[in-house]
Amino acid sequence: DSAAKPARSRRRRSRASGGRISSVRRRWRIWRGNPAANVRLAQAATFGAALFGAIGRGDSSLLNTLALIGVAATGWFEARYADAVGDFLPQAVKRGALARLAAGAALLLAGWWVPGLLGDPRSGWMDALCAGALFAGAALMLGGIARLVMTVGMRYAGRKLQERLDDDF
């Protein structure tokens, strides 16, 4: 009975696992190539910046550094989204950029001014909320600026380059 079954070699098993790994890599590349994934990652980075800023409250340099990394990641992912979609839907990307700039400015100013308006006896949760709003506002503003640069700025640069190429020397 055992002689009837062929023995599986090691080489065959390693190829099977290698195929699985390459299919995971292929799925990862497909997911990363989707512009909606960049939007979700930017939203997660904005939430992370707000969370780490709220937990750090300006006292912990490690958590504030993580919040600033979240701010930078938001700008990176928003720029990737605008680069992928900006050629096809420039007006929608521009409207989204302006909405992010407005919301970011409101959060940034609220996180900056509310502690000063409340005076000295403020609670710990209000400090955390204001610090989170400060970092979330910075992340949204950087994301909006990145979207504008990747759509309006790139179109302007393309027009100027085409004008230079059209000029006769």
C-alpha cells in the first residue's frame, strides 16, 4: 500500500512554497498599484499622526517623532494618489486638495488656539485632543499641498517644458 504512493521530493515542496510566495508578491503589487489603496494608507497615516500626537501631548519626543512620520507618510501617499489619478480627474483631485487644506487649517488652528483660550487649568484629555488635532491638521494640510503640487504644479511644469521645446533657437 505504501509502495503504491510516489514519494514527494523536497524540490517539489520548495517549488510549491515559492509559487505561493510569488502569488503573495503579485497580490501585494496589485494592491499597491490601486490608487484607492494610497488613499486608505493616507487616512491611516493621518489617524496615526493624530493618535501619536494625542498620546505624546508634546511631552514625549518618541511619540511626537512617530506623529511627524505619520504626517510625512500622509503627504507621500496623497502625492502617489494624485500622481496616479491627477491626469484623469484633475478637477476632482484639486477639489479634494482644497478640502484637505481647509479641514487641515481648521484642525491646526483649533489645536493651536483652544489651549490658549481655555487658560491654565485645563484637563489632560483636552491637551491630548488639542495635540491630536494639531498633528492631524498638519497631516491633512501636507496631503492637500502634495495633491496640489502633483496636479497643478506638474501641469504647469509640463506646459512650460512644451513651450521651451516649441521655441526655435
